[in-house]
Amino acid sequence: MAVTLADVAARAGVSSATVSRVLNGNYPVAGSTRERVQRAVAELDYVVNGQARALAAATSDLVGVLVNDVADPFFGLIASALQAEVGVGAAEPGGKLTVVCNTGGSPEAELTYLTLLERQRAAGVVLTGGAVDSPAHSTAVLARLARLAASGTRIVLCGRPALTLPGESAPLTTLAFDNHGGARRLTEHLLSLGHRRIGYVTGPPERSTTGHRLAGHRAALAGHGMGPGTDAGADADQLIVHGGYDRNAGFDATLELLRRDVGVTAIVAANDTVALGVCAALRDRGLSVPGDVSVAGFDDLPFSADASPALTTVRIPLQEAGARAGRLVMGRTAPPPGGVATIATELMVRGSTAPPATRRS
Amino acid sequence: MAVTLADVAARAGVSSATVSRVLNGNYPVAGSTRERVQRAVAELDYVVNGQARALAAATSDLVGVLVNDVADPFFGLIASALQAEVGVGAAEPGGKLTVVCNTGGSPEAELTYLTLLERQRAAGVVLTGGAVDSPAHSTAVLARLARLAASGTRIVLCGRPALTLPGESAPLTTLAFDNHGGARRLTEHLLSLGHRRIGYVTGPPERSTTGHRLAGHRAALAGHGMGPGTDAGADADQLIVHGGYDRNAGFDATLELLRRDVGVTAIVAANDTVALGVCAALRDRGLSVPGDVSVAGFDDLPFSADASPALTTVRIPLQEAGARAGRLVMGRTAPPPGGVATIATELMVRGSTAPPATRRS
DNA sequence: CTGTTAGCGCATTCAG
DNA sequence: CTGAATGCGCTAACAG
């Protein structure tokens, strides 16, 4: 079958131990023998067996990254930057392979993939995207992570709320996105434009990201005396529609919002993808953006700047975060003090938001 | 350290071979012992060591997929569909982990990753996207693929020209995209609208996809008596600008096209991403789409339908192709007869193309 | 049906 | 500096 260390050793007239040594360059080897071995390696087109090496050395060449779906640019950008940092190109040798796992947002899939990665004794695991806010699931995930951590696997959370392993004092290394602050500033922007009836199309209710963004939105409203319990906040629930994170969710939610006839002059979407759906629905109903209704998204995905009108949104530096997560999981950079770093988000004001039309009729 | 097969065996009071058997379920085991073993496994939270298993059984749980960049939706969609088919969710057990490798279009990176995957004795490898048209590189890739194939790794090409291993009669399993036909129909569409001066912003000249699409474009022109050597084709080169596959390339190329002042009434872009850049540049110059200039893309990425005007483009069923590639690399479906299947592309006429403005001044 | 015995291919002691 | 010996954790014959 494939050529092995022993074959190379025979060819070079040395012991397999010596071949191993020149391959790994960890031990002193005479220049002449080294050369002889390297020639044999080249002549035989020898390629080490990673599995055998991993077994013997108790190491791994794999880094896992759990995403909802790589096809979603939000995750694609993170995964891409991460892979670039973890993979071969990354200056230093010892590049690792990136295993991308699409969980589709399913808690079971998440657990299954964590087990699979444990099976492979992955060198590191990065969990991205909002967590599913369920005690049962959190416990299960935490248990898996604890075992991974115990076996030496580096763990990094990216875009997830910090998590602390049972028995630990500091939380796991975490890059948290400032969803709350970004959402707050976004809604404040709309308020400052003069909007008072702001619709909100949220993401899946069970995801932590949804909760944080919604909380930021509410904080902004409360800051302007429009909190619950106030006159202005009386029918706040009517202004909120729950949906998914895809375009259709935005489309449908918008139709629902219009059906409720609550007089929205602006709509904030769970993310940019949803925002596109919102815009499409508005156009479909003959409403112009931002003439009749302002629209805002979240994430600042690449297509947002090219939409027309260009989307007002909140920028998350996904590539930077992904790259940093990659460096962290490779142990090439030190974890932030206290374990968790909050990644700042930035309000991007573009053409899709404007002052509300002056009251008429 | 971690709990091993032997630990489980001791705990269950059986031999490690028996534990292995119930784990793999390949051999008959008495119900009672099976149960005892399973209990021990659960109590000890045992997780098999994939590397040891792979070494002993000469199998692998990894499938590699080479892409230019997962962050590019073109590749993200393929990778996502592929992963879904290869991974855990996929009905049958034995789901494998997907290793995503961003080559960034670099031939060296491509070779390096192929070697890394060989090292891991990957069960399969999928190469996506256009190939780099260089004899030297093709030879090198072919050599790597030959060795992979020889060691039992399944190989699938997706969106790449078919390739035949030296000494083989049939080409490797390939899902080729009908770039030529799609491009031809797209240009014919523009011609039928009345356009005669059609600019073309191509992709990187060394990529096979670029060549095929450009050839389709030229075929359409030739079919309308506008081939090279004809009057209409006299300055054909002036209508073509080479660029990259990103948005900026489209932007810059369009400015160049306008600078040449060759009177284009329509511009065909290398792909949808480039087309967005083209639109942006036109708008930047005060030209309307499609009023002043029609624009068309290629690929039909998700954002294309949401651009405004919505982009006329050529649809490639990327997810279907990715899923099929996944099934092929898993050996769950038979290769197409002759090894290569050509995936049909479909012209999607939308708002960004219209008849040229009537001649004026 | 189940235990015993060998390796899988490599890294790593321990001698020399 | 180099070779011989041992074991990583598991599967796969081979006997019972």
C-alpha cells in the first residue's frame, strides 16, 4: 500500500527512528544522514500518516468550528478568516485543518459534532453564533466542553455569551459581540431622526443574540421615555414580530406588521438578511424605503452597502473576530484578561433610514 | 488521561475486543453482554479515539473540500450543501467531518492542502471552482490526485473541468457547470434586446471558468455576425476588460470601460459580485441601470434577486451541485456515466437588462 | 458468541 | 549522534 516510515528508513539505510527525527526536526541528526533521509523521502514520495503520528504523539491536526450554516455570510466570514489563520498559509508552520460543522441551529447537531470532534481529539474547537438559551442544552454543552477542555482541547467562543465551566473561576475564552450596545445605538439613531413608531422584526426567540439585540432596542426606547408602562410603550408588543434569520422571515413579518396597521414609520430587522426581506415586502406593498418607511439591519454583511438604498446597519467586525478566534484557538495569542473580550459594534448610517414623512391626512 | 477501550472492558468484565464489537455492531454479541458494555460505556462517558480506530481499521472520518474562499457565497453555498450531505444529519450513520480548505485561488495552497489531506488519509476530497489553467499546476495536481486515488480516497470535481488521471481511460468523477452555454444565452439575450456594443468584464485570465464564459460570450457574438474579423467585431478587444472576481474589480473595470468611450449599452460581468461593482460604478458616474446601461451577472447568488434593479444573471444550482458532490464523495450515489455530468445553467432575466436607449444627439 | 494475539505507523524512551 | 525496543488505542483475524 502506501509507503511507510520503515520503507524510507530501509531506502536510506537508517533506522525508522532516525527518519522520524529528521522529519520532525526535534532531535540532532548528522547533516549527511539527514540529507540521505530527505532524498529517500523525496524519491519515495513519502507522506506521513497523520493518524499514526497523532496516536503516537497524542496530538491533533484538526480544529473544529461550529457554525449555523457556512452559506450564511455571517458565518462564512468568520469561518473564512478563522481558517486562514489556522491553516497552512499562516506564516508559522504547523498549520491545522479546519473542520466546519453546520449545526443548522440544532442543539442536537451541536452536541453530536462536539462528540465527533472529541473523538478526533481536536486540538481546538470554536463555537460561533448565538447560543440556544435553554438550561438543558447549556448543561449538555457545558458537559461536552468540560471534557474537551480536560483533554487539552482549546475552546473559544466567538459571538456567543461567555460560559464558565463548572468548578472554574474564569469563563472560557470568549469573543462576545456587543449586540446590546449596537442595537441600542441603532434605535437611538431612528429616534433621533424623529421616528416614534418603530417596528421590530426579531430573530428566533430561543437564540441569545435575539434577546440581546431586542434588549438594546428596548433600552433605547426606555431612554426616550417610551418604555413599557408609558403611554408610548403601551402597545409595544404590537410592534414586535418574531421570525427566523432568513429573508423570508423578514418578508412575512413585515406583511404581518402592516396588517396590524400600527403606523410604523421604521422597521428594525434582526439582521441584514432579514432586512432585505423587509425591504422587499415594503416594495411589494408599494411603500418606498426610506420615503415611507425606514429600514435598518444588523451585521453589515457585504451586500448591505450595495443594496439600494444602502442599508443602515450595525457593523460587527466578523473577519477580525474570526481571525482572532483562530489565533486564540491556536494558542498564538493570549486570551483577553478575564477570559472575555467584548467586540465593539459600530452604527453604519446609510440611505435606508431617514426622517419620517411629515404627518398627513 | 482519557478513558480507553480497556477501561470499559475492565469495567464491564469483558475483553476489549468485545467492547469494540458492540461499539461497531459488526459482529454478533449476546444481548446481556452488549447491555453490560453499553452501561459501562455510559458510566465512563467513553468516547472512541478516532485516530486509533482509523489507524487500526485503515479508514478515515474526514472529507476535504477545497474552495477559493468559503466567505464567497458561491463557495459557501457549495460547501454548506456538501457538508450537510456528508455530515451527521445525513440520514445514514457514518457521517464524516468536512474539512474546508481556503486556497485563495493559490495553486501552491491547493497542493499543500491536498498533501495535508493525504496525510490524514481523507476518505474523500472535493475540488471546487475553476481550475488554474497552467500545465505545470495541472500536472502537479494530477500527481497528487493520482496518489490520493491510489490510496482509496474518493475524488470529485465540482465546477471544474474534467480531469483524467494518467493511465486511466475515464475521467475523474466530475460535476461540470455549463458556463459556456450560460454565457452564450446571456449574451444572446442582450443581443435580442437590441444591444450591439456589449462590454465584458472578465475574471482572472488564468482561471478556466473565465475562459469558458468568455468563449460562450464570443460564440453568441459570432452567431450574430459579430465575430472577430467582421466589422462589428473589429474592436472587440476594446470591449473586454480583465479583472478579479470581486466587487472592486467590477467597479474599476467599468470605469476603464467608460474611459475608453466605446459606447457600450450593456455590460456583462464575470459573476454577480463583479456585477454589483459594475452597477455601483455606473451609478457613481450618473448612469442608470438599465436606463443607460444594462448589466448582467453570473451565478445567481442569493443577493442578486434583491439588488435593485434585480440582476439579470445565469443561475447555477450550486446547492444541488454541492449536495450531489457530497453524495458522490461519500459513495452514496453512482457517478454519472462516463464520469462527468454537466450541470445545466439557466438564464434569469430580471430588471437590470432592458433594450438600449434609442440613439440620440 | 467471546477471549487472545497481532499489528496499524509512528514517536519516543533507553542504550550505545 | 543513532539503533533497538516499547506502546499510543483500537480493529481484525484466529482460536476456542
